[in-house]
Amino acid sequence: MKYGEYRFLDKKLIEFKRTIKEMVSMKKLVILIILILTAISCSYMEGGERLIRERGRRCRYNYKGEVQHCEFIN
């Protein structure tokens, strides 16, 4: 092989390495976005469950003191 052929191969190898680095960085970015969206959706769901738990309830009792019916207060 001549020097020009080596130089051509070096350029192609450098381009290939650069492409691999870009793919790895894109993969990391996609993983980061997925993790952020998962955390946001989980915190959103947790907030909704917390609101339901924190809403007031009104219960009705019979003459024995037993709970007959409970309802949420809006």
C-alpha cells in the first residue's frame, strides 16, 4: 500500500470513530430524556394520589357509632 492509501484509511477510520461517538452521545441523551420523563410522570401520579388522600371526608354514623357512609368533601 502506498502512503495515500493509508491516509485515506486513516480518514475513514477517524470518520467512523466520530460517528460512533455521536451515536453514543445520542444514546445517552435519549436515555436521559426517558429517565426525566419517567421521573416527571411518577411525581405527577404521586401528586394526584396525595391530593386524593388529603381531601376531606365526611362520614355518617349510626346510633351505635358505626360508620354507615363516607364521602369526599370537594
